[in-house]
Amino acid sequence: MSVCINHISIYLPDNRLSNADLANVFDIEPEQLFKNTHINARYVSKAGELSSDMAIKAGNNLFNETKLDKSEIDFLIFCSEGFDYIAPATSCIIQHKLGLSTKVGCFDLPYGCSGYVYGVGIAYGLLKAGIAKKILFLTADIPTKVIAKDDLELRSIFSDVATASIISLDDFKRNILFTAPMEMEH
């Protein structure tokens, strides 16, 4: 059995920070920014918009795009470096706001860039152990709120974004990230 990412949805904030916007602040040409990064614009969350708000929007996008019944979800993993509170876990807040069952297992995963790979690995373990059958894996971060305004290098590469993925086990070896090791015959 392999882990399968059945669907990925995203949420991008409406506000954008273009190369021209950054060029107005820093002594650089917009073309040079693109040459250095291959990025034309970055997405910036609204004032007061939290990582959980963005994750909920990505989750709702996923449910609208797939028509998946929310009752099929039995575990939720939320990966972010920007949680709403120390406690309760942001995943529990998201679970409630998405209207998922109170029986859904939830936890927060405090990772940034590598978090998606770690989250899929953890999901694989939960699925293989029989703890879950269908996992909603949400990621969201708001780095534009914490990057120093005078840091061109970081401001030119980071965006605020959220993703929602459905992860389950699959017998058909499609969209495979991990596979179970073949059993050795003795």
C-alpha cells in the first residue's frame, strides 16, 4: 500500500506585492528581482488574517472542489510556524470552524518549509497503523507579517499561502510519495 495525495487545494490572499512594489522601496529594478528569484509577485494576507483563517479557506476550497463528505475525514494535521495561540491547538479551532466531527483526531505540526514532507510522512504512519483512513492535511503560514520590512532578500521570496490536501492509502500506485517496503521471504 502506498500513501496517496488525492487532491490539493490552495488559498492565496487577494493582496499582492509585486516586483515594482519592492523596487519602489529598494534600490533595485523589477527586472533584476525577477532575474534573481523568478517571482513576479508575492501574496500578502490581510491585517488580522491568521494562519488558521487561511487554512480554513483552503479547506473549504478543497471541500467545494471535491464534493468530499466531511464525515469521511478522521484526522486533521495542521502545519504552520504561526499558530493562533499556545493553547488550544490551532488544529482544534480549525476542526470546529470547518464543521468536522468532534471525533476527528487533530494536532499541530510546527514546521516551515520542510513541513509538507514531514506531514505526509506522519500521515503515512497514521494510515499504515490504522489510526486514520482519510487525513485532511492543512498548511498555512504568514511570513510577511514577521519578515523585517528592510529585508529585501526575504521579502522577495516569501508569500502568505495555505494548502489543503487529502491523504489516504492507495493500492493503485498513483500519485505515490511513499511505498511500503517489500517483505522479504525467509
